[in-house]
Amino acid sequence: QNTINKIAAGEVIERPASVVKELLENAIDAQATAVTIEIKEGGTTLIRVTDNGCGIPKDQISLAFLRHATSKIKSVEDLFTVSSLGFRGEALASIAAVAQVELITKTGDSLTGFRYQIEGGAERGLEEVGAPDGTTFIARNLFYNTPARKKFLKRPVTEGAYVADLVEKIALSHPEISIRFIQNNQNKLYTSGNHNLRDLVYTVYGREVTANLLPIDVQAQDIKVSGFIGKPLIARGNRNYENYFINGRYIKSSIISKAIEEAYKPYMMQHKYPFTLLHFSIEPEFLDVNVHPTKMELRFRDGELMFKTVLNAVGEALSHREL
Ligand code: ADP
Ligand code: MG
């Protein structure tokens, strides 16, 4: 099947969290090792993402805001190799169409940085500025020019919570990147980027969750899985504590969730859903990806093998020691 059919067209930007997601993915694609995300009013008035990545060369800045100006996509299969998160080349164009955008960027081999401004899709100028290597992207007043879409936004607290959730997931999926999240001038999250998953769990979930982690490390045929299973914080709980990533991407999968819960059942006390942080490495041929701009639906070529692998891996870990 061809790529175009699989990637449905559509609007990417629904809310502040979608802006943050696109900007974070760009920062990751730019090889950043440290990223700061700042929002105000749930991201409705201000979103700022600063990275120390490769920067954008002067002559490509305005091009990057054209639709389909991707330097990345190749195929849908590529999405699940570790190469790149971007694939449609319309994020910057979509954001700039509905917000007041300021971009400051500097590449390593340029003496100065540049500031580029674009509002509601209209360019407002490009000038030289002093800047560190990397990119700062600021989006102000999201949907200021599309009141109909602005009306669909929830209250700033709710939008802010969506952003916080997303930043958490991305931080958990990238233990090698130091991620800092500032909400209304308050530090909300600051991960070390030291590659250590346990440290990461501590930073995101705190002492209690970290104290009860059982390691998982399994290689079965084409599936490699490593991470932790543990006790969630709240008794009633939900699947929010089940984190799993495939080749660096945060996904949802009922096969994986069911396998985790099945393995956990004999051990569960009052917690139906355990805490998990699992990183899978899987050959792309094993995945069947159906991509929509805002959600990721994933099927496995051999769902049964996937189910059994997760069931065994989690069951193994649990059998060694009590939670
Ligand atoms: P995509 O990520 O799908 O390629 P985007 O619209 O998100 O499309 O970005 C357009 C282009 O702008 C990217 O392909 C990349 O070359 C450049 N770019 C965007 N953000 C950054 C960044 N933070 N650092 C370096 N380059 C960036
Ligand atoms: Mg992108």
C-alpha cells in the first residue's frame, strides 16, 4: 500500500497539547539533548519550546513553514524505525496559521542566530539576533484568528493537564533527553536525561512508585522489551499508569494492555491496573501501522506472539518477588 493512503489528511492542531507534541517531536528529531517546554494559561496564551538541537539554517527558515516542507518522510514503515518522528511536513505551517509565532534559531556553523515571525500564516520578518545553538519556538494566542476553533478548547486548567500528560509521556519515552516543563512560571518536571529508567520513574512518579519496581528484560524472537512493572499509586486506577513505547513512540495497544493485566491478575491486590514502563524494540516488519494525524493505531503482524511475549515477560518479573 502506498504511504499517502495510509496517512490520512487532516488538521493536526486541535489544542495546545497538539502544538506541544509537534514541537517536541521536532526537537527530538533535531537531536536535542535538552528541551524546555513552557506554557501559560494551559498553553492558550503561550507555548514556548526551547531545544539545543541542530537549528534551522537561515535559508530554510521560511521554507519550513510551507506545507509539506518535510525534510524527513520516506514511508510509513519509517515511522517505527528510530529515525524520525516527523513525517508530514505540515506541523509548522498548521501552527503558524492559527497562532502568533516567533522562532529563534541558530545552527552550529552560523555566527549568529535568526528571529523569524509569522502570524496567522503571514510573515512578519526575519532578523539577525544573538542566540545559543538550537531552536526556540514560541506560539502565542492559539486560535486567536479562528474563534470557532477556540470555542472548542476547554478551560486552561484542563488544557494544561493535557499538555502535562503529554510531556510526561514524551519524557518517559526519552530517558536520554533532559526535559523540563514549566507551567505558569512553576517548575513541574525536570528529568535528568541520564538514560536511567528508574531515575526517570522517580522523577515523574515519585518515591512510592519507584520503591516497588520489578525489572523486566526479555528478548523473544523479534521482540525486545525492557522496563519495569510496579504498583500504581491509586487503588481504583486506570490504564494511565500503563506506559509502553515501541521504538521510542508512545502508543496505546489493547493487546499489550490485556497481556499486562492478565499477567498481573494473580498478584493484584486492590489494584487492577499496574504501573508499567516498557520499552519495546520491534522490527518494523512486525508492525502494521495505520496512521491518522492525531492518533496512532498499531497492529502486530503476529498479535498472539506479541500477547504471549508480554504475558511471559511480565509474569516472569512478577514471579520472582512480591510487589
Ligand atoms: P516534519 O517534522 O514533518 O518534517 P514540520 O512542519 O514539523 O514537518 O517541520 C518542518 C521542518 O522544519 C522539519 O522537517 C525540520 O527540517 C525543520 N524544523 C522544525 N523544527 C525544528 C527544530 N526544533 N530544530 C531543527 N529543525 C526544525
Ligand atoms: Mg514535525
